[in-house]
Amino acid sequence: METKSAPLLEWLLRQHPDTPKTRAKQWIVAGRVSVNGVIIRRPHEVIPDPGDALELGGRRATTLDCGAGWQIHPRVSLLYLDAALAIVNKGPGLISVPAPNCDLSALSILADFLAGKLKAHDRGVGGRTLPPAYSKLEPLPVHRLDQHTSGVFCIATSPAARHHLIEQLKAHTMKREYVAYVEGRARAPKGTWRQWLKLSEDELRQQVLSETVAKAPNSEAQEAITHYEVIAEYPLADGKGFVTKLRLRLETGRKHQIRVQAAFAGLPLIGDRTYNPAYRGRECAKTSIDFPRQALHAEVLSLEHPDHPGKRMTWTAALPKDLCQLEASLRSSRL
């Protein structure tokens, strides 16, 4: 006799007949429902009668399946969420964490989403309304991206997880890869930048120091290490030079690290108003490439899950629209 098959949602509702369909969908999407110990997050996945193998887990925040990402704000996409951490893809122009005189940030937006003040756009019932357990999570800063840098970064959702993630940063085991578009051509196809940096008193600009000065008594300089690799080179029209696309891997994570080191190497970022002289003041009108921000994107983040020692997880954030348009123009030699 052939076993009857039906959507997971139907089997769950048969087991819990007094549960509203909307809530049952939330349970499934939130990862609370398993069959033979395997979590299934697709309410409409057709399966044979699971019988006693279907289980509903406890009322706690488990892993949320965000698929390709839930757009919870025009400039914030949620890539992953559980009881330990959240992974977000931040658009350019938004600060990562709250700052004086600027309350709106990727972290505050996530907090509003968890509190139910924001809803995901066009991602189904699970995205529009989170299960109540998620409202108890506390978004906490771990690291950050510059306001005008786009891409992926992590936010802790518990104090213990935050401590674990910060320790990974200190031990350089959290892997972060960026894509940058810079003026000029690199001296070698790959290499490493090592400099000593000192942050200005107003914390708005880094200065590169010699090793002798950096190691002097009472020096506050910090070593910065970035590994680079050339991905592509684009000649500009009319022989105006080259733009190089780089992949960069951070070993340390100093403020403005990539931007100041690239400029020091003679490869200032396209659009960088702080370290590229061509985009400052009156010189800005003379630039061959009109771009509104530093052309820098955090593409890959890899870390060990705080609650699962030895389990590494990796997320990738596709290039945003403005950088895709920049590259298309470079490929067609329109710049």
C-alpha cells in the first residue's frame, strides 16, 4: 500500500490541531520542527507521513533560515540569525553601530526587527513576523564596517557569544575578505602590506608611522597587516591610467586599515574622500571616475560558531548595485 504524502505544514497541523496555520508556519521556518532529528524549514515540502518522527522543539530562538537574505531595511539584509549571532549585509551610507548624534545603524535596525517594529519585505510569513523567542535576543557589537563601506559583518545576540567572537578577532581566526577598486597597478599580482598605524586624536584619520617611531616608548601605534591579490586590471579610456580590482584579506582589523594601506602603496581607493587626494576639495572635479564613496565591499566572512566549537561557517555578500555598475563601466572602457 502506497504511503500518503503531504506538506510538512499539514502533518504538523494534524499533530497540533488547535494551532493557527500562521503560527505553525512560523515554527517551521524558525527551525523548531524536525523529522527523524532533521530540521525542515520549508512548510510546503511534501513528505510521507512522519508519524512519531515529527517533533516540535522548545520555544527558544533556533537557527532562522534566511535563504538568500531577508531585506529588513532598504540598507540592511539579514543573512543569518540564531541565539548566538546575526549576520547582516549592510548597504553603503549606513553606520554599523550607534554613534553620537546618529542613532540609526545596522545594529539598531536589527534590534527593531527583533522587537517586532520592522518586518521583512516579501519573504513569506516567517520573515514578516518572527516567533516571540527572537524578541529576547540582545544585539551587541562585535566589529564594524565604515559608514560608506558595504558588505557582510556579524553582530552578537548574547553577551557570551560576543565575548567568544571578540576573542576570535583578537586571535585573527575570524576571516574577512574584501573587494576594492583602486587607482593604479599593483607592483606584484599578490603580496602583503605591513605598516604601523596611529589614529588621530579625533579618530577620523590614520597615519602611517615608521617602525622606529611606532615602537618608541609610550607609542600608541598598532601594526596593520593586509594580504592582497589582483583580480583584474582595467585600462581607462584615452590612456588615463588603470583601475585595479583587488581581493583583500584582513589579518588585523584597524580602523580604515585597507583604505590607508592601499593609499600608502600608491593604490588609493576610487571615491575615498579621506585617503585619495583626487577626491578631496577642489581636486575632486578633476577625477576621471565620479564615484560617491570608497569603492570597498566586505564580501566574505568566516568564523567559528560561538555555541559549536570547531564548526566554521562562511557567508558571502554579492557586490551592491553601485559597484556592479562601476565594474560594468570599467569592463566597457567607458571611464
